Amino acid sequence: MAVLVIAEHEHGTLKGATLNTVTAAAACGGDVHVLVAGHNAGGAAQAAARIAGVAKVLHADGASLAEQLAENVAAQVVDIARNYSHILFPATAHGKNVAPRVAALLDAAQISDATKVVGFDTFERPIYAGNAIATVQSSDAIKVITVRTTGFDAAAASGGSAAVESVNPVADSGLSSFVGREVTKSDRPELTAAKIIVSGGRAMGSSDKFNEVLTPLADKLGAALGASRAAVDAGYAPNDWQVGQTGKIVAPQLYIACGISGAIQHLAGMKDSKVIVAINKDPEAPIFSVADYGLEADLFAAVPELVRAL
């Protein structure tokens, strides 16, 4: 049977997490189909059709799906689920909102945060904040899976030529309604999609120091800014900058951790980064255990010196 990927998109623009999920779907075996559920999201459907490895795109277009409310999207997925052996979601805020509803409606046990497809019915996922890997086998007829996108390479965004097929949109469930959305706008790359991330911890001392010391480095490198949970809780950085098990899971090409000790929950969110650089004056800081390059120094002296060198 075919495998279904639920596309992540924002008003017609396909998000990168979909590409990683397509790679995971291809490893499950069978043709890969992509569902684009939304309203006036034809652009996302066409973009999905160009993804290498996608055999078919299902486009559900209706007013009930305009804001992608979880109840309506879940109903849309369940409406076509009988045709598929696996249903995969990116393990993003949206995917984590919809997938459990789909699993409950299908009476299936959801497999969360899959990082590897071992076989048709067997998957790996991290447990204990990433300190152990569990191998999970599912006997459900339809397997509902959220995919940790950092565990899979992105499929090529071009090269495919899948057919786009329209499906009937579901009616509004009436269980929820869209009230409003507050979106933080930034000229910097989105944290989960950034190739370079500069992160600060509680050692920054204040939000002023956070911006004064780290912003010039991020500007030089064209990087996104991140923060540890301790820095966010202290008010030094906004919530959407938080990296970690309770924040965002990232895997950039380069991760620079400044004044971050390396709590387990933070390491769980960034240890898959390709190159990790740690700057900390405490030689016993756990962050050094995962760092490729470690600098034992006062960040308030080292970071400005690094900026000048760049």
C-alpha cells in the first residue's frame, strides 16, 4: 500500500519539514502520496508535486481548512486514511496537534518522534531526553507516525512530476473556531530551518547583554538566534528562541553555544547539529561532551574577539 505524508504549509507556501518527512515515508516502502489540506493552497500542492520521490499529491481545498484547525485537518486525513498503510506527519507544533487526533480516530497507537525507519513496521525513536533509543514495532493496520525531521535528510524539492488530484474537503466540525494569530516577524532565518544558529544561556546575564554580545555574531554569520530554557525563563530571550526538548529541535550545519552549560533537555534539542562550538568558562560544563570545538573562555571577551576576526 501507499504511504501518506501530511504536508506542512502556510497559506500556499510549502514548509521544509515536509521534505524530510517525504524521505522518511520513502523508507517505509510503497508509493509516497502527499496531502495538502488548506484553502487557496494550490501553490503548496504544485510545490509538493515537484518533490523528488512523490507519486501523487492530494489537494483538499475548502473554507473549513483555511486555518488548518486540528479537528478539521484530522477529519480530512481520516476520510482518506483507509487507502494507506502509514500516515506520516512532521513532528512540528502543527503535526503534534493533528497526529494524536488521527491516531485516536483510527484506534491506532501513535509512534512519536521517529528518527529512523528500520522496516515496514519497525521504527526508532529517542527516549529519556535522547539518552536512549527505543526500537518500536507496530501491528496496527494503519501506522500513525510523527517524524523528527532532524533525523532524515530533506528530499530534493525539484525533479518530481507527480499528478495533483483534488479530493473533497470535509465539512467544518464546529468543534473549534479561528480567533486570531500573532506572528513574530524577523529578518533572520527561521530557527528550525537555519543553517547556522548562535545560542545564549543564562550566563548572558540580561537581555541587553544577550543582544549586545550575540547579535553582532549572528549578523556576521547570517545566523538565527537561539537560547537555552534557563535564558528564556530568565527573560533574556523570547519563547520562540528556545532550543531543547521543551523548545525547538534543531540540527543546523553549525551551532554555537555561548554560556550554555548543557542541561540534558537542551542537548536533546541540538546534539544532532553537524558542528557544535561551545564557549564556556566552566571546564566541567556538560556542553563540552557533545562539542566538536570547545573554547574555555569568558564569552564576553571571546565572542567580540570572534566578531572582530570575522
